[in-house]
Amino acid sequence: MPTAFFQGTPALSSPFAAASAPGAQAGQYRDVPRVLAIAGSDPSGGAGIQADLKSIAAHGGYGMAAITALTAQNTRGVRGVHVPPAAFLTQQLDAVSDDISIDAVKIGMLGDAAVIEAVRAWLEKVRPGVVVLDPVMVATSGDRLLQESAEAALRGLLPLADLITPNLAELAMLVGGEVQETWEGALEQGHRLSAATGATVLVKGGHLAGDQCPDALVDAGGRLNQDVVVVPGQRVATRNSHGTGCSLSAAMATVQARLGDWEATLREVKPWLAGALEASETLEVGTGNGPVHHFHHVPAVRGEGSFAAQLWADARKDLADIYALDFIRGLVSGSLPEKDFAYYLAQDAIYLNGYSRVLARTSALAPTEAEQLFWARSAAQCLEVESELHRSWLSTRTVEPQLGPVTKSYVDHLAAASASGSYAVLAAAVLPCFWLYAEVGATLHAEFLAAGEPAGHPYAEWLRTYADEDFAAATRRAVAIVDGAGRSASAADRDAMVTAFRQSCRLEVDFFDAPRLHS
């Protein structure tokens, strides 16, 4: 079981770990935020209220909905829009807020000026702690979703938002400019919109050309640590982006109600959305611009019938064996002898060197550019962590550098999977190093927190890395990739994948137990 090779902040791996802070209606940020989505309905389920509620649930929130418009649409486009009377929307909003404390509001499609006015009047009366406004004016398909006569009313609503999340076409419309084709131009328009409205603006790079897909929080009012906070990202090669903007804004509202920090919120939501795009093809919904997979990261994706479910069932016994090891119990309690921990780290450094080579081979065999980039980055991270282990920990201690028998067995097993020439088999073989580690890490970190993070714990920093969100996000992508490979593989290849996965799981157990066997 090698060391985590991504550094970041804990998030989705523990979606209910919230920090208290002032500002929400109930007086503090909540573990399970109560989030109201105000938006139109999409009968195909990929966008609008349906996407909002999925996103809210995916981030641990309790979702509510007030419907502003009914649409006739599917993955190929919008066929019709019906806007009910604004007075009925007011009834919906009042019915909810008269009974339920609302921690956050996400506003999407509003339809016409009367609907916008109803929402504005309600916001001024209720004043929720978090308001995210997605100015739905133009769909990704190019369909116009807001009447031109309502644009002025929408601009009047923007100052009531804490965060505005336009796509590039909407951003240009709101500032009265041309749609930008460069990231710098988009950031400049975002700054103008923030200055005009007093809100933070999320500038999204999803519609720009190229492999990069950055997002940025832009704030002209000094509410962030800096005027522009850029979170980089890679474009996911998929045609399935239906409802991406709705999903992002609803997720931002939900996580902000938990964390109270826009930068931390974006850094949690962005990897989740990338994973949702990566796993979108597994849904097989529609013949056009399909929806993202909102629940790609939760155990439900291991549900009956999926290939990942079969693998996860196979891994459960190995997980139980890991949790029962003296090494694991001693690591959590702090009683683990340092010599055992040192031996584990030394073997880990050796393993990561070999594992990085196998990941590079996985990248070379991958059928898509997105998967090639994923495995290549993982390989690079392995080498970085191996170097860091030597610099920060191993260099200060006398540690046996020889290749141990368990480490050799594991590396030899992965080398054999690599020599098979099968991308699917190799991906299945490397998956337990992601999956089991992430599961064990989240459990150990939760136990460490439950114990109150005891002072003087010799492995405190180590345990904190177990909840790394970047690694959790990478694990979700690895699971989705292997699940997709397994579903499309032949029966013989699936059997070979299962065999390779099982052997890696057993070797993960042995890797944790190696210090005992060595002594």
C-alpha cells in the first residue's frame, strides 16, 4: 500500500466534514446544507432543476426546488419553453422559506422579467446566507433560454448574488462585449462584471480552445485573498456536457454552505466535475450532448451490475484484512514502532519508482488522450513523492534500502500485467493502489479525527495526508476508467482483469504487513 501521491485539501472523501462560520441563515455553516434551487425543469434529467438536485445530493446537501419554467428538451436541444405565472413561483418560494431555514440558494433559468422580479423580491425578504446565480441565457446547444426583454431585469438581480457563474457567451452579454476567445480576455470581462455588481464572478474556461480548462474566481471588491484565483484543469474529451453549468453552480452553492470559502469550494467542486465528465459515457443517456455522471464518486456507482461492483465485492475481504493488521492499528494509535514505519517508507519509495514506470506504460496503452494524460500525471506524481520521501524523512534516518520480498512480488506482478500488452488488464492491476489506499486512508483519517487529533501523535501529519482530496479525485477517475474498460472488454479479458485486480489487492495487504514479516 504505497503512500498518497497527491497533495491537497480534504473534501469529497469526507463530504460532511464542515467548518462552522458565520453567514448562513441558521447562524453557521452546516454539515448537511439545506439548498434551494430556483430554476427550470429538464424532462431529460441532465440540466436544470434535475441536475441541481443531483449536484446538491452529490455534495451532501438537502436539495429543494422551486420551478421557474417547464421545458421540452432532450440531449439534442430545446423544443419548447413554458413559463408559469410568476405569482405561483412566489407561492413556491414562500411555502419553502416559511417552513425551512435555507442555507444556500442556487438560481438558474428564470425565463422572463416577471419571474426575475418575483425572485428579487423574495431574496430581499429572506436574504439567504449564500446566493449563487447562474445567469442562464444561452444553452450549450446555442438555444436562447432567456427572453431578450428580460435581460435588463436580470442585470438588476445580479447585485443580490454572492457568486455569478456565466459561461463565456453569457459573460459577454452581461458586460456588453464580444465573446472572448482568450483566457485573459475572459478574466478582464469577469473583473468588469464583478466591479459592476459587487459579486464574485466565476470565469469558466470550458468553452475556450485547447487542452487546458481553467476556472477562476474574480473579485474586484477585495473579498478574496487576491483579485483573481485561478484553479487550473485539463479538458476532458467528451461530448457529454449537458447541464455542466447547472451542475457546477449548484455544487458551488452547496459546498460554500459547508466551507464558507469560495476558493476551497472551487478546489473541491472542480475535480468532482472533471470526474463527472470523465464518467459520463458510462450513463449511455441520449444520442446528442449527454449528461454528466453526478454520482460517479459515491459507493452507489458500485451498484449491482457494474464491473466496478464486482471488483469492489472482491476487495472487501482484503480491506477487512488490512484493518485488522497490527501495523494499521499502531499507525492510528501512534504506538507503531518507528523502525516498522521506517521500513514501510523505505519499501514505499522503492515501490513508487517501479509503480511510476507501470503507470507510464498504462498511459502509453490508453485509448484516449484524456486517459493518457491521467495516467501520465499519476506516474509523474509517484516520482515526485519518492523523491520527497528521501528528502524529508528517509534521509534523516538509517533505513535498510534493499528491495524487500513483498515489494518485489508486487512490482513483478505489475510488470507481468504490463507485459500482457492489455490496457484493460494493466489498468485493473494498478487500480488497487488507488482504490484500497483511498478507502483505507479515509477510514484512518476519520478515526484520527474522532480521537481528537491527540497532541504528540508521531504520525499525525502522515494520517492527515490520507484524506487528500486530489488523490480521492484521482481514485474516482481511475475507478471510472477501469469500470468502462471492463464493460467493453471481452469475457476473457474481463476474467483476466479480475485476476489481476485480486492479486494486487492481496499484495496491498501484504505490503502493509511487510514490516512484521521483515522483523
